[in-house]
Amino acid sequence: MLPGLLLASLLIVGPGLPILSVQVLPTAPLTLSELLRQGRQLVAQQQFAAALEVYQEAARLQPQDSSIFSAIGYLQAQLNNRPAALEAYRRAIQLNPRNPDFHNALGSLLGSEGRYADAAAAYRQSLRLQPRQTTAVLGLATVQARQGLFTPATTTLQQALRSQPRNRELQEALARLWIQAGRPGEALTLLTQLTRETPTNATLRRLIGIAWAAQGNLPQAQAALNEAIRLAPQDGEAWMQLGQILEASGDLEGAINAYGSTARLSPEQTVRAYSAIGRLARARGDWPAAITAYQEVVQAEPNGPDARFFLGEALGKVNRVPEALPELEAARQLYAQQGDTAGMARADALLQQLKPLAPKRAKPRR
């Protein structure tokens, strides 16, 4: 799923629908309302490909319905069909140019593709249509920051806060932006003020920890993150940040435990957490632990060449050469696909070192 993509843009999909098995009989074509009902059921079951076919059929019956094309854009995005998703959202906007949600969805998709200027234009159009909305403000500030335009991003958020001074999402976004822009002191001032108002807000405590870390004050950062975890023990991101602080402080065992908590609590961070565990295990020469960590990374992201290489390296260190060679060969192929000549050379060198150690196959008798 694309991060930040507006679920609200799927205007014809609603919650709480029963999960049914629906068959389309060729002798009795479904009406538009029946197609939309079936599409909602399929989306609720996350059967996005099947839902897409239903909404495409609905579009053929009602080609002037902007919400249907917005739904198609959403579903194409879930299926990672980005060009088709963009086409569908643009068609929705063509049919209903005054719907800010459609422009926000288009901006989110363009931003996820790195087309930041186009994304900013989409968010600005959304704000022209509906000035007092948080989604477009956050989207615009985000794509500005990704371009390194921290001053315009700050202005975007501060202007919105003048009309919505108590908007917590905008306040937190401004604090994050200041941390990212190298202004952690200002972030701490804002976050400390917000924490006085809501002392049990775990997200604020986590952001305070990140700001202290940006200032190089690791003890204060660790204390803030420990408090964030006390308030929200299921917050995988807080555990990840704590792991980084502990690692920087030299507590590698504590860091590994924190990263393990991240992987357990936040499946979407599996690659990041287990990569960190693998890195620390390699540094300590704990090759069995490195193998376990990189196996998790490879399972979650099979086309990552570094994880394949490090898994092959770790397997070779414990004399599991027959298992190491396929991983290293896969790593070399993936490096080649990326044009990474340094990675290819590293894989070639280790393959050359390990191949002579592989057990020789017995020659068949004649």
C-alpha cells in the first residue's frame, strides 16, 4: 500500500459491509448499484484485482462518474500500477475538478514517485478549493521538505497554524520538519510546550527523544524514548529509535533487543529492524544470529542484493558453503541489474573464495 494515499478518495467504498461471495452470471448482467456493492465487498476483503475489474465494468456503465474513476485510481495504486492510477485520478479530476480529495490523492501518488513539483501543484490546487484542510497542507510541506525546501515547507505549516493554532497534526509536523532541517532546539521548545498540554502523548515523547538525539544528548534522548515506550509499549517506531540510541551509546545487546521489539510489533519495519540486527551481529562476529536476521530480510525483500550478500557471507563463515553460494550468486545478479559494479566485485571475490570449499560431487560410475 502506498504510504499517505488518501483512502478518502475511494468515496464509494464504505466500512462495515458483510463479506459475501458474489458470482456474476453472464445471463444476468449486474446493474450499476449491484456492481458497486460487489466492489465494496471485494475491497473490504482486500481483493484489489477483482475489485478493479468490477469498478472498470462500472465505469463502462457510468463513464461520467468521477468517484468510480477515483476508486479505480486507488485500486491501481494498491496493485502498484502507477501509470494507470495516475490516468484514473486525472480522469476523476477532469470529471469533477472541484473535489479536493481527488487532487490530494493525485498529489500523494505523484509524491511517492518523486515527482515533487507536480505533487506540490496538485496540493496547491486542493488548497485553493478548500483552504482550511490538513491533508493538503501536510502533503505540500512534505514534498517541499523532500526537495530540501525547508523554508517554504516551514512557511506552509506556519501559515496553516495561524488559522488553526490548536491543530496537533500541524504542530507535530512542524516539529518533525525542524528536526529534519537541523533545528532541533526549536523543535524541543515546541514539543515541550505541547507535552505540558498533553503529558501522556507518547508520540510527542518520541519526537522529543529524536530531537535530543539530533542535539547529541543521548541520555536525554534515551530517557524520552523510554517514557514514550512506557506510555505506548506497542509503538514499534519508538523501539526502533531507542535501538539506534542504545547502539550509538555502545549498548549493542540492548540495541538488538530493541530492534527485535520493532520487528515483532511493526511488521512493516521488518527489513529495517532485521537489517540493523544483522549489522550488529556481523560486527560482533555472531554469525548464527546474522544468518537468522538476514534470512528474515531476504524473506521480506527477496530482491535486496545487500541482504543476499550478507546472508551468503554469514553462511560461509559457519561452513555452510552449499547454502552460501546460491545467495552470493543471487546477490551478484541483483547487483548487476542495478549496475553496481562494486557490489558485483565484492560478490565475485567471495564466490571465488568459497567455491573451492564446496563439497565435490561424486562422479557417477560408468
